[in-house]
Amino acid sequence: MNIFRLLGDMCHLVAIIILFLKIWRSKSCAGISGKSQVLFALVFTTRYLDLFTSFISVYNTVMKVVFLVLAYATVYLIYLRFRSTYNSESDSFRVEFLLVPVAGLSFLENYAFAPLEILWTFSIYLESVAILPQLFMITKTGEAESITTHYLFFLGLYRALYLANWVWRYHTEGFFDQIAVVSGVVQTIFYCDFFYLYFTKVLRGSGKMTLP
Amino acid sequence: DYPGKKKDEL
């Protein structure tokens, strides 16, 4: 474990908690892409199956359980508890255009042709594009509440910190996970446009982020 | 043994 990965995991946790609390307290999921949240729940489900087969550390196990519980709880809030506030017409990204290529690629490009390994690879590829429905929804509605932009900021920052973690691990222990690194770079690139708007608009105190 | 074998990251 290194400071970059720890900070990254904390940013990830903060992002997920920000979103959950926003929906729970405002009793509304307006402006939130349910599709992205379903994709994230799928990412955690396919990645954390080793919860039952291998024990890494208490931290690893606890964080996996927390991420899974919060991801499913958020999906529950969106599609069941506060479904009347869900903007399904704005959440129109065709997720099959993500799932099919990601599934195909995870069969083609993986470290081992074994069920757990392919599912893990699928989760890595899927995570890099899972935010697209949410970013697409924001471009469609042309705006995002500031709390939603803080959620996206921490979510984007988490994987950027993981890139630093991989640089650190490469130089200190020769660790290099090509699939995770390439996907992590792609994932972080998708946030660049948002980061620009976040720093120029939201942090200037304009509250809402309205797209040009 | 391949790079992803040791999956100690979240």
C-alpha cells in the first residue's frame, strides 16, 4: 500500500458517499444517470468475486464490502425508492454499446482465460467507460448540480491517483499491471474535459455547472 | 504467474 493508492481509495469512497447522501437527503436522483450506477455495481460485482476465494487484508475486504453495499444501495435509491425523480428520458445512453465491446475485449485481451480472470478484466474495461452515461446526461441536460460535479471530481481523481500509485509501484517493486494501467489512463482521459469545466466553473463559485 | 495474479488493489 502507498499514499497514492490510499488517497485514491479514500477519494473513491468519498465520491460514492457524496452521491449516496445527495440522493438520500434530497430524496431525488434528478440529474443522476442510473445507468452509470448500474454499471458501477456491475464493475464491483465482477471484480470482487474474490471476496470469497482470497483474503488480502482486513482493509481490502472491508472496502470491497462497503463499495458493493453502497453501489447497490445507490441503484436501489434510483430505481426503486426515488424512481419518480429519475430522469430516464435524459439518461438515454445506449449501454449495450459499452457492454458488448467490453465483454468482447475481456475475452480477447486478458492475463488468463479463466472465469475469475476474465470477469476481473471485464470489470477493469467496464470501469473505464462506466461514467460515460453520466457525462452524456450532463451534456444532454446542459447542466449539473454542484454536488454532482463534486461527486465526479472525486471519482475522476481516484483513478488519477491510481495512475500515480502504478508509477510508484513500478519504480519501487517493479509491479506493472498493463490492463489496469491502460484502462486507467483511458478512464482518466474521459474526465479531462469535465476537470477543465470543474476548475473553471464550479470552483469559481458559480455553483451550478452549465455547459457552454 | 502473470502480473494480474496478485490482485491486491481495489
